[in-house]
Amino acid sequence: MFRNIINDLAGWYEREEQKAALIKGGKAVGKTWAALDFATGFFDEYIVIDLAEYPDLLEYISKERKPDKVHAKLVTTVDKYDFEGKLLIFDNAQLNTLSIKNLAMYAGSRKDCRVLIIATAGGKLDIEDQCKDILDVFEMTPMTFEEFLKAGKGRKLCKYIENQMMDALSDEVRESVKTMLETFFLTGGMPEVVSAYYKNESFIDADAALIKLLDRINEYIVDTAPRRSLRKVVAVWKSIPKQLTKDNKKFMYGYVDPKARAREYEDSVEFLVKAGVVNRVYRIKEGVLPLENQVDEKSFELYHLDHGLLRIMSEIKCTDVDLNNVYDTMGGVIAEQYAYSELKANKKIGTLYFWISSATAKVDFVYEGEGEVIPVDVQTAPHSKAQSVKVFTGRYNNNTSVRISTDDMYVKKGLLNIPLYGIWNF
């Protein structure tokens, strides 16, 4: 299955800079597969070094900053003396993120090989600012709807969606796109689940793959969480469906434990974010630039890694879903989770936030456009009105707003309506 990150890695390869590349992302989103696919296509030979299998090497690299000493250790560890023309792939670097910085320094010292690092991690790593001159960072998410279409028989549909601003979709094409999107709403974007579905076009097979994957993620959390806070980490993780299905999606510690206090669970939330199994979206106090100066760090929402996993975690089987009204599954929560994932993967959009007025108006997502703040409203009912966005635009006098809905694309009086199927394309 082709993943868009291959284009990013191709660009890194063609720049021919002695910078390391880092692929980071959540558990099982396809990082290692993408790295190997890239390596096969662009290099005659590559070497995979799983740092989980070489704890001594990991410890050494995490402490040693001198590239020549790192090289000597690598040569003896992998028992290969010639790295010329090869790609060195270091997997599981999240086990000690200091190794990433030192491997990036090592990459800068070598003209005979390239270095690609993989880390199961979410959010911004502590070392990224320190390494911005020696490291290209690529974040990998679950499959987007575009990638889902290309993995099956929908490649032609992508072309229609790409051209929709010039040529409106015909009824036949629109119906095909709608069917594929409804399918994607059920499967989610985890690669092994998508593969399981396409094998027999079976939602039952997709559910079985989702259940197995969720079990693995649960095990991963238990195995990697600090022992002292494991109970709290698991409690926060299990509360995610309940947090997202309540009217106010702002994360509330009381839904984890009625007696919970923020200071007791903050580290547990941070662990899940850094583990890449949830995504945190902060509230902004005011809709003015720069948004990073308006962040209320005590108020945030936690989104799941994937909308298919969220459905299974909520104990909703594919047979429980109303296939005539898929978009309203879990009261529209799946649609909002899907929209978040698509927006996050869209490279034209930066950091996402949300906004709540002092009354009841809530804008689902807010981001910085070109010189202005863009509010985004997600609607699953056709021709619905975004009242909260009107409150926002009235207060901050911004010229542009976005609505994501089941309607086709159009622009009217500063409102850009994006169809659910085309978030990746605007």
C-alpha cells in the first residue's frame, strides 16, 4: 500500500544533504513498513538496526556524541564494515530519544551512507528544536481517505476529488465516493486493518483486525508505562470514548475518576500523548494571532489515534452501525475524529486548536491560515448552519471560515465548504 510519506522521504533523499531523517508516529501506523518500502525503492542495500534488540548499543549511542566512536560501535555491533551507498535504518529510537540527536550528528559526519530513524512517539520530541539543522522530521499518521482509496480500487476517484474545484462530481462518482467514505468510517486508517478489509471486502474481518490491534496497543501501554503510574495511565486511556461522547468534549479528569485531580493525572496524560496513542488539542482563549500565545494549557481535548480503533474501543461492532446513517455513528463523534485526523495529516494546516466562548458557542477546530485565524466547523447533517463559527467570525472579524460537511465544495461569502471526502485535498 502506497503511503504519502514516501514522497517526503524521496524529497529528503534527493536533497542529498547529510541530515538524518526521523519518522515518528503512533503505534502500528506503518512507520517501519514505509521505511523498508522506501529503502527498497531508493537503495541497493540497507541495514536495519532495531535498537530494542541492541540495548547496549542504544545506551552507548545515547551517551556518545563523537561520530567516529559511534561508527566504531556500529561496525562491531552489526558486523558490517562497509556502509558505502547504504541506508542505515534505526528502529525504536523512542526507547531513548537522546540517541536521535547523536545519530543525527553521526549522519552529518558521513558522506558514504544515509541515516533514517524511526520512533513510536507523538507530539513534539524534546530534541527536535536542538536538531532542526541536522534532522528532517516526518510525522506519520494512520492512512488518510486518499491513501485508503489508493489502497483499493479508488485511485480514479482521487483524480475526480482533486479536480472538483474545476469539475463538479457527477452523481455516479459522488455515490461511489460516498460508499468508499462510509466504508472508511467503519474500517479506520490503520494499515493492517485496511489490508484485512480489502482482502475479502469484509467488515467482519476488519473488526477482527481492529480487536487484535487494540489488544496490542493495550499491551504496549501496559509494557511501557511507568510502573508507579500504570493504574492512572490505563484509567485515562479507558476514559477516552466517554470523554469524546459527552456534550463538552473538553478533557475532564472527573470522567477518569470522580475524585481525580489534575496534578495527579497530568503525567499520565502526557505519557499517552508521547506514546502516540492519543492526540491533544488545546483550547485558545482568543482567536487572534499568534495562536500559540493564546493557548490555555489547562484546557484541552484528547482525540484517539484512529477512528476505527475508537469505534471498537467503544464496543460498537460493524453490525451495530446503521449503514444508512454511518456519519452519525456515536452521535457524530466518529466523523469529528475522522475530520481531526484528516486535518492533522494535511500539510497545508499547522497546529490545530479549539475555541469556546463564555456562553455556549464552540468551534471544533481553529488554525492559523495565511495571516489570519481560520475557524473550522464539522457538520454531518446536510445544509446545516455553523452558528458557533458565526459567533467567532463576528467577534474576531476574520474573513475566512471553513465548514466540513456532507455538501459538495463551494465558496460563499468567505465560507469555504469542504466535503468530508475532500479534507486532504484543500
